[in-house]
Amino acid sequence: MATAVTRSVTFALDDDDDDAAAEARALRGPTRRGGGATGATGDGVVVGGGDGGGARRSALRRRDGAIGAVHSGEDARTRVATIATSTSGALAWFTAAYCDPARGVMFPGRGARARGRGEASMESSSSYDWSGAPFAGTVDDPVEPGVKYVRTLVALEVCERRASGASCGPGGGAGDGVSSEGLTTCAMRIVRTVTSDSGDDKANGQYFVVYAHGNACDVGDCVSEATKIAVGLKAHVIIPEFPGYGVVDGVAHEQNVNAILKATVKYVVKFLHAPQSRIIVLGRSIGTGPATWLARLMSIQGGPPAALILHSPYTSIRAIAKVYVGAASYLLADRWNTERNVVDVACPVLLIHGDLDEIIPHSHSFQLAQTVKDTKARREKEAIAAESPAPEPKPATISLYIQEGRDHNTFDTEQDFLFPIMKFIRTKVNPYVWRNTLIRRAGNIKGASLLSSYENAPEDLEPMGCKTRVEAHLLKRRKPQRGASVEAQSIA
């Protein structure tokens, strides 16, 4: 279903507003699996969908990605951003890469050759090439004149720091997508720009969304959705690619995906100069595990993101496997335990899940919300018993949006995904970011003044300072390989 994106959205998120919910269902229109939204429970749980702006959306309707698209034709591999990072020890890399029987199920691949695995990926070819075609280019904002979204494919070289000197895992990293220089991957970067009075394009985004995609698509498959996110949130977006997907060789596993996501945040902060406090971490399906891991890491290191958004999350990989293989699931390593990680995330959290999802049942989201609620209560009791100040709640808030009549892959991008996120940003994230901004400015704010400022946070924050592109001297220049083509590799 194609509907246009509008930012002036007032839609029902309260289960006691039956009239508004009924109107939302009527506006949603027919889909393959029905529509609407019904109740849920938990701390900060939100329910509903739709808004009363159907006529305005009709006037703004555009074809996805067809507005002013141009392509540079430059091979992204000729200019590479090198990023040093660290996630875990060499033993963890080895077991994740070579001793995990679930690795091929978690990441079947899409596009590039799964080097080291000797088999074809699920799809015959990538949806894009190293120049970013057919998605790279400029897209005009459907609402605001002078606002554009510049979509560029960038190359990233992730160098994992190791005491032994190995880069991104032990040995040569066969099957990891690792070279002697580091793990080479790419990311689709969407930068929101506005034309100034002098005619220059300047970055103008409230947030920077780091998007961890699912395991049945590459970054090109996510560009249309990511562009809608950029438009709806007035934000920049970056989608890193996993090994074995798109144009990136190798096989994805827990450790190299974690390293890539962490490196993407460092790229956004150190190369594009975006403040870490304005980063929104977004994960879908398999990507919700590494997204939660990343948000927890940022939180415990003292620089939490602005928000964590999980679409169709799971409690853990082992919990999903248990449904299919029973007790044999305990033979698997406990990969991406979201239930354990989410309770240490400091920022607001939004869970989005379809009630007809059979791949990852929506009971996983209910379990995550309940775990957060129980952990908060336990921590408060422990603080009272120890006669210590009440701990800062983690997460700051947690909200659950149930997509009624939707399954894992069938949902309306605007009504069931984007609009709930916009509501969440306006009511939960903006106040959280505003509060933290005041605390940083004053050093320490307590009492009524803080509460008043938190409640009166603006609906739209000031755009953050950010660069539209990386300065040339910060990039490593590479000569194109002889005979190499920017076109996606076909393995049909």
C-alpha cells in the first residue's frame, strides 16, 4: 500500500479512545491481512493506528524513490572510511564464525557470495552495486520545498583491535568477509539537507537513525522505507550492510555484525560529527538483537542513544530456536539475548509487533515489556532496602505498539510503522533528549525546575550540527581493482 508521509499526525494511541481507533481503521483501508489495532498492557504501552489526515496524505502521494533521483556512478570502494573498534575477544569471534550451527539460518545471505561457505545465497543478485545505483542520488522532500535527501553508498573498513594484532577475528577470517586490512563493508547514507540563502546545502536533521535490517534483505531493499523514516522524522539515516548481503562478501555472524554496527556509530560521530545523544538505534527482525546490544553498550559507557526502536524483536535467538527444535536449542550459544540487554538500556524504548507474526510471535515483545517492568520494580525495592536514592529508570520508558492483523512481513509502512514511531518521538524521545540537554548545560538539575522543563519539551528539537559528507583527507584512497566492476555480482 502506498500512502504519502505527513508529519502533522494526530492518531489514536490510547485504548480508551474507541472513536479515534475506529476512524484509524477506516482510514487504513484494505490490506492482505486486515488492519486496525487493539489493546495491550504494560508500562507505557501504546495501541492504535491511523490519523484524520487522509485528504492531505492523498495530496502528497508520490512514487517511492522516483523524485529527482540521480546517480554519481563513482565506485564507493575508491574512498574508504577506516574505523578501529573492539567488541570481544578472539575466542568469541572464532566460536561465532566456525562453531555456531545456527549461523547459516540466522543469516542466509542475499546477493554477494558467501565466501568460505561454498554455496549460493538466497537471492541471485544484490539489489544495488558499489556505485549505489539505482538508489544513490537526491530525493526531494514531498512536503517542504528546499529540503532534499542525499542518498550515498559509502565504504567502511572495520578494523577490530586485538591484543594479538589480528584484525576482525582470528587467522585470515575465512568466511568472515575479512581482508588483511580489515572487514570491508558498505552503508547507505541518507542525509537530510536544506538549501540556505547562499545556495549551499547544509545538513538539517533532528536525529541520526542507525538501522540494522533483517536477514532476508540487503540495504537496497530498505532504502524506500529508510527514506520515509528520514522524511517523517526529519532525520538522517544510515543502513550498514552485513557480510554475505548486497555487494559485501563473507558470512554474517554475531561478532562481525556487532562490530559493523558499533563502527557505524563511530562513523556517524567521528566522521560526520553528529552528537551521540541524537542517534536513534533501529532494528528489525534479526537486527533487533544487535540493535539492543549496541544501545546497551552505549548506555553502560555513559553515552546512551536518543532512543531504541525494535520492530518484531525476540527475547533471544535460543528462545526462537526452542520453538522449532525444542530442547536441542540449549546446544546453541546464547546469541543476542535481548531480554537481558534491554534492562540496561537507558533511553526510551519502542517495541512494534504484528499480532499475526508467526516467525517471531508477538509474545516476545510482551515478554520484553514485562521483564523491563519487573526489573524496574526490583531495582526500586533494592534501593529502598539499602536506603539509597532511587535509581534512574532503565529504560527511561518502554512502549509497545501492536499491529493488529499484521504478520512479520505484511504491514503498512506508514500506518503500522512510521506513524507510531513519530508519536513515540514526539511524546517520549524529544522530552528525554531535552531533559538530558538541560542537565548537560547546567551540570546538574534537580527538583521542580527539571520536571517542568521535561514536561514542556518542544515537539521539534533544533537541528543538530552534522556534516553532509566526510572530508576527503579523512578517507583512505584506493585504486579500483583491475577488471573489477561496480555492478553487483550474480551467482545464479
